[in-house]
Amino acid sequence: MTLLAEKPASVLRRPPERAPYWTMRRRDQLAGWLMVAPQLAGIVAFVIVPLGLVVWYSLHEWNVLAGTFDYVGGENYQALLDDPRLGPALRATGLFSAGLVVLNLSLALFLAVLLNQKLRGTVVFRTLFFSPVVVTLVAWTIVWGFLLQDNGGINGFLDLVGIDGPNWLRGDTTAMISVIVVQLFKNVGLNMVLFLAALQGVPAELYEAARIDGASAWARFRRVTVPLISPTILLTSILTIVGSLQVFAQIAVLTQGGPGTSTTVLVYYLYQQAFQFHHFGYGATISLLLFVIVLALTVLQWRMRKRWVFHEA
Amino acid sequence: MKLKLTVYAVLLVCCVPFVFPTWWMATTSLKPVNEIFAFPPALWPRDATLDAYRQVFELQPFAQQYVNSLYIAIVVTAGTLVVSSLAGYAFARVPFRGSGVVFVIVLAGLLVPNEVTIIPLYRMFDGLGLVNTHWPLILIPILGAPSVLATFIMRQFFITLPRELEEAGRVDGLGRFGLFWQVSLPLAKPAIGAVAIFTFLHSWNLFLEPIVFLSSKEKFTIPQALTQYVDAYGGALWNVQLAAATMSALPVLIVFVLAQRQFVEGLAQAGLKG
């Protein structure tokens, strides 16, 4: 009896519209964190902690073979500043990056303009120009190394037309030119398709208007095309510069940093110090320098964007 | 008409440095040793032989190395797709507290080249006893800096999907993971294709990491193995190297030619979004 009497009372006492605890909002809090958890954990474990460790290592004299790990404060930094090999390494890095960026962007834009002429068969050419991008990097480098031998294919063909080609990989300047060119043809197709996409976004009316105003082909390119694709120019230059600072396989396979130290770029020097000479502390100091350079260039370029880029995409 | 012909002529000349090396790689691998430095250079082997291909497998466990590269690239691609589509979706679609901060932390991965952290990463995996195993080549790309670009591309894609699609799914009673799996992910095929292509190529091409982490020949990946075909004096066995190089490049090239639109547009998209 009592049971029956109580039941309706308890129903009445319950708050009429109490929302469940797991609202969509709360569930999204949980779902969001679960979804980003692997990526966040990975970045902390494989990027942020290692970056901290690089700083920590750089404060130590650490010889793996000898098993020593001693705190030395700023000694590695002083040693880096005094290192007679730092100057040549920075010079090689600068030469490689500057040479590659200038050649890569010019050639990419040139090819994109050619392909944008809406001729028959441009897809075939686009495919051919792009194909080195998918060729295994080391395979591409090896065949170029073979072609660039003193008695290799390039000098063979030069000989046919009466030119006595140099021993490309054995001369300071020609070795640097060689590694730049190998990298250039490997990846210029990527920038080319980025430019092609940008060119196709330039409204035809603008060219028409410029033509009516009597602008020459070059003036149309300089005054219409370049400003309108400037966001892509900035993007490709950032991608190419940052990529060029990471060049390793080409150097390791083609020149091992030589002849002398003429192609020992910073990454290759870092590899030598850490993994060939087993100076992990000093290697970490070079890593930090590389990081600072990448960071500074990226920030600089994003700042230039405001002043230089015609409009934001 | 004259202009047209000029453009074609220029395009043809420009093709040489892009196409000739691949051609030279494949044809030289078929030449006997006495022909590879012959003068004048021949575009086609006079006495074609598969001798170099036989040596590729005799001098190193190349089949094993090929399998290593292939399975690592496949696992890395699959793992990256899982991690990046989940994270990219959450950043684009799920309103959760701290999402902005987490996004900035993750993006930091784009600013730190692998080369900068290679020393501590080596020490970490050494400490775990995982040096000379494939774990670092699998885990670092899936979870670390290389996957950030993938996450970013996925996020940019999911942001463009109209919200109404999810509203409809929600009315049908789908939870967050249901919306992701049944509504948004099936629409993300272009982004998935782009991420899959560049992740596979990135893993397939990896060179610094394998030479740092791996030391025994049966563990090697292809790029590392290619450079090991040398004679007793360290001189390159060119025809053997080029035969191995051809085997590493040709399958990817064939897939590329068959699906060149997806490759070109996918990688262009990856570049644009990055």
C-alpha cells in the first residue's frame, strides 16, 4: 500500500526538465581530446621533448665512444663560434639555398607559363616535368652521380659536340653547381604545378584590359601576372628555402661534403659531428643553429608577406 | 602557328634533364660492364644483359630490403592517415576547450626539421633498445613532425565541408565518432589521397633516418641499400646500383603515370595547404 502511495509522490518531486550530464557539448570535449591525443602525444614526445634535449645536450661535452657526459656550460657555443669549419658550412648552405631558390622559382614559373599556353598535349609535358618528384630520391641522385663522372654521360655528350667537360664532382664550384642542379630537376615540378594552379586563377579580363592599354607581353607578365600570383611566389619560396636547408641525401651520395668542405652544408656537418665523430653535444649545438636559421627565415618571410604580397589569398 | 611551334620546341628541350636521367638509369642497368662508360655514349645497350639485376640480389638481401621499405611505407601511410584524419577532424569540427592551444603546439612540428631532433631521437630509441629496428622509422613519421602537414591538410579539408551534412547525421542519432566515420570521412577522399601519396613518397625516400638508426643489411631500406653496391675499394658498381635504383623507381613511376592527375593535384594541394 505504502509503496503505491509513494510512487506518484516521487515522480512529482523529480525536477521536471533535468538535462542529462553527457550533453553534446560535454561529449565533444571528450571526443575532441581523444581525437587529437595521438598527434599531441607524438608532437610532445618526438618534437618538443627532443627540442628541449637538444638544448640540454648542447650544454654538455658528450663523447659517446669515450662514454663521457660533462656539463660545460657555453663551451660548445664558444667552440662553434671559433670553429674554422663553421664559416665554410654556412657559406655552402647559403650558396646552395640561394642558388636553388633562384633557379627553382625561375624555372618553375617559366615552365608553368609555357604549360599555361593551353596547347594540345600539355598534360603529357606536365607529367614528364613532374615525374622526377616520384623517382626515389637516392635513385635519382645515383644516376646523376653516374652521369657527372669524369668519363660519364654528360661529358660524353659534351665531347660529341667538341666540349671538354670538367670533372664535375671534383671541382669546388662545379660540385656545388652539380648538387644544386640535381636537386633542382628533382623537385621543380612541385613548384611548377603550384604556379600553374595560380596562373589559371588569374582572370583573363585583366590580360585583355592590359592588352587594350597597349601593354607588351613582358609588361603584362610583370604588371599583371606577377602581382596576382605573389602569394604563390612567397609560398614556394618558403617551401623551397626550408627544404633546401634540409638537403642531406644528395650531399651524402654525390660529394660526401667535398671536395674539401665545399659542399659540406650545415645538415651534413651536423651528421658528421654527431654520427661520424660521435660528438653528440657539439652536434646538438649545430642542430640548434640550424633550428634558429629555419625559424628566423620562416618568420622573416611571413613578415615580408604584408609588404610584398599584392593581396592575401 | 609559329609561336605554337616555338613553345613545343622549348618544351621538348626542357624535357631532357627531367626524362633523360630516368632513361639513362634504366638503359645503363641493362648494359654489360664494358659498355657503361663507352664512348660515344649509347642511348640503348648493344648487348643487353640482366647480369646487373642478378648481382643486385646476390650482393645484398635486396628482396628483404625491398619488403622492408614497402611495408614500412605502407604502415606509415596507414598510421598517418588514422592519426591525421582524427586530429584534423577534431581541429576543424569539434568545439573543445584548448583546441586553439593544442593546434599551435601541433603546428610547431612544422617548424622543426627532422634533422634538428635526430640526435635526441637517436638517444631515446637507443635507450629503449629500439636502434637497429624499424620502430623509429615507423613511429616518428606517424606521430611526430612529418604527420603535422597531413593533419593540417585534413583540417583544411574538413573545414570546407558544409555543416548541414553533420546536422542531418546528428538528427539520425550519430555521436561524434559516428559523424566522423560515417559522414565526414567518406567525403574526404581527395584529402586522404593527397596525404597517402605524399606520406608514402616521404617514407619511401627517407635516407638520413635509416642510416642513423639501422646497421644490419637485412634491416636496411632501399635508399640506404642502393649506396652499398660498391667494390672492394669503395668504388660504385654503377650498373648494379642503377639496376637496384631502377627497381626502386619503376613501380612508383608506373603508378604515377596511371594516376598522374591524382599525384599532381594531390601533391599540389599538399604544397598549397602546407
